[in-house]
Amino acid sequence: EAGVAQSPRYKIIEKRQSVAFWCNPISGHATLYWYQQILGQGPKLLIQFQNNGVVDDSQLPKDRFSAERLKGVDSTLKIQPAKLEDSAVYLCASSLAGAETQYFGPGTRLLVL
Amino acid sequence: AQSVTQLGSHVSVSEGALVLLRCNYSSSVPPYLFWYVQYPNQGLQLLLKYTSAATLVKGINGFEAEFKKSETSFHLTKPSAHMSDAAEYFCAVSPTGANSKLTFGKGITLSVRP
């Protein structure tokens, strides 16, 4: 069974530029999560989708971050404009509806210069 | 609100020695508890989870953890460390129930000396 796929794996941009990350969850997983992992810290939930609806986006900086999951499968996370403090690993995870275990992708490492 | 405390940022053990990684949680509701491992440049892999069944939980790669409600702890142990265990380990807590948000600790880096 294929795992959670993310692209790109690495991205370097200058501050004030925009960037987008893509995630493809495990087939059949209705719930999708985006986490931000800053160096030296544990992952922090940014947004959670159930199918194509948002369940929790309370920690998403909505002035610059946006995310969508239009068809209830793939998801895109966008940052516009990026700040230096956005340098982090962005992890996507998915889970079956009704399950407590989340499966993580390899992450996208973002460096903002 | 829920939180996890992982004291210390780095643990070093000799190969073959006991591994003990500490995790304490704070939760106003009954929790689920998880340990994840992260190898360099990889995502997080689930080691084990406590979901209110047996308090002693066995996971992959010989790891186990015991849920102690009175101590609000969920420490991770392995009797004999292998070089391949070197990685970063995260403890996480969530409310009981499906598809709940995970709150992670800061993580502990485990080094294994030959």
C-alpha cells in the first residue's frame, strides 16, 4: 500500500515570495492533516480536513496561509507572502474516518531566506 | 487543553543498554497517547499507542510503554538498544475518539554508542 506522498521535498525561497506544497493521502483516508514542524520542536497542527470540509484551522495563520482539498483527496497548502519564521518542515498526515492513527508523509522542508 | 512534556532534548545510551524516554502529559479529558519515531529526513512513524485498553502497550521494534494515570506518564522503554534505534522520538496526546488532533512534545534525540 502506498504511503502519504508529498512534493516537493525541499524548497528554498526568498521572503515575501509565495510557495505551495502538495499532499496525496493514503487511498481511502477521509481525514487529512497539515502540520508545521519548526527545528527543535514537535509538529503543530495547522489544519485538518474531513473529506473536503475543514474540521479545525484554529492555528492556521490565515493572513498568509491557505489550504484546500477540493475533491476530498489531494490537498494543497500555500503560503503567501512567506516570512523568515515560516522556515520549517511541513508534514502531511492522513487517517481513516473513525480511526485514531495518523500516517505521515516524508514532509517538505522549506527554507525562507 | 492538552500538553506533553518530554524532559531533556538528548539521551545517549550504549548498544545493548536499556532505553528509557520519559513523557508526561496534561489533559482535562481522558487521553489517547502515542509515541512516534522520526529518522533523518523522513516523516513520523507510529511506534505504539494507548487507546484506553491495556495500560502496558507493546509496539514495533521491541519498544513498549506503560500508561500510568496516577503519574500522568507514558514512558517509552526498550530492554536493549540497537544502533538502528538512533532517531528522534516524539510523544503525543489527543482526546479520546477518532480523528482527533495530536498535540506533540518537543521530542527527544536518542543516540546509541557502539
